[in-house]
Amino acid sequence: MPTIRKVRIRELATAAYELDAGVAHGRLHRNPDDGRWMVGETPLNTWLERFTGQEVYLIVASLEDDRPLPTKICRTCGTEYAGPECPHCRRVRIRLRGG
């Protein structure tokens, strides 16, 4: 898997942790004893129960996905980049605003 994809997935997970959102990490599989879906050792049914009745987003991102991230062209500076934001504009913004 391209390193940039793994980095972006970990950034997404970190943002979810910072929002105190539900995050499960591990290998997705079915429990051979009862057929329940599991992420690592966590049963998904049990994990999802705390969100019952709430509107949610459920995002699944595989760390084994080999597709490269699509590239974009920044509308501000014209730089070609992959990921959520233009790295050139981000560096400039940090330099000018200090953060």
C-alpha cells in the first residue's frame, strides 16, 4: 500500500479520536463460533450499540488498499498534490499565521 494512503488513514483515525468518536482498529473477520463480525477482538454489534438511535457516519478504510490516492490541482496555487490539502498552501499558511 502506498505510504501516503496509510498516513492519511491514520490522520483520519486520529481526528476521530480527538472528536471522542468511536474508532475500532484491527483485522475485520467473522467469529468462527457465532458468525458475528469482529474488528480485532471487538464484536461490531456490541461496539455499535452505543450509537443506537443516533445519526452516524460509518467509515471503513483498509490499510491494505493498494490504490494510489487521486491527485488534485490546488485552486489557489496550481500545485498538484494527493491528500486532503495542498502542502504548499499549508506551509505558507503556517509560515504566515504561525500555525
